[in-house]
Amino acid sequence: MTAIREDYMRAQLLAFTFLAAFVPSASAQQGGAPTTQYMSEKDIMGLIEKAKADRKGDAPIVPEPILQLAPYKAQLEYRPAKAPAAVHEKDAELFVVLEGTGDIITGGKLIDEKRVNAANLSGSGIADGQTHHVVKGDMLIVPNNTPHQVVPGGGAPIVVMTMHVPFPAPANWP
């Protein structure tokens, strides 16, 4: 009798585990109320260490997801080297410097422009842009259709949090 009861309890536990794992994600996909997202400084510092470990060869950028609440996604970008310049045609991009120093170049014109996909361009650099010298804690928002490039300074990586903001803003935007 005890073995049957244990099997029954295991089956119940398995069923509850399944429900706990899949029901919340199903309700979120069906338009459930969004939940507040949170990540502590300790967690973010752990992501920086993960990005360092995940770097492949001389990769100029290693992205790690931070938080997501559709249509917004915050991402950590570990940037040990100069990466290509970019233009996002359909969204603005917010930068917050988490670690290090460097330059964020904006405006001007992409050099060696190439289409990456339907909404993004890249280039080897920027001609005639404006250089913003940035340090930990600085913030910058780059409008859509604006070339931009992050260049680490002082021979050390720069770590930024980025968030793409869809454009145009919703009609009821303040």
C-alpha cells in the first residue's frame, strides 16, 4: 500500500511541476499581464564575468540578455574592442555605461555601408560624427536612422547596457 501511495504522490508532484513550468508561459503568450522585471547589481556583475568567459577569439562585442518586456529588451554588451558602426532604421537605442570608459560616436555617415537586414545597416566606421567621451554612469540615447559606434578607451573594455526603443512611439505616448 505504501508503494502505491508513493507512486501517486510522485505523479502529483510531476503534474504540479509541469503546470508550474508551462501554465505561466502559456498565459503570458496569450496576453497575460506583464510582470516587473528585476536584476540586481550582483547579477549584472555576474553577467559581465559570463560575457568575458563567453568571448570567442577577438570578438569585439559579447551580448548578454538582461531583461525583456516586449517590445523592449535590455542587453549587456561587453565591448573589449572597436566594433562596426551601426544604424537602426526602426528604433532608437539607449546606452548606459556600466563599466569602463570610451567614446560613443554619433551622427555623420557610415563608412563602407552594408545592409545587415531589413531594418539595420553597418559600416567600418563613421565619417564626420560627433564624439561623446563616456564614463561609468553616463547615458546616451541615439535616435533611429543615426549612425553610432562604441569605441573602448584606455586599452580596456567598456561595458554598456543597451535598450532598443521602437520608433515611432505609440500614439498615446506622453
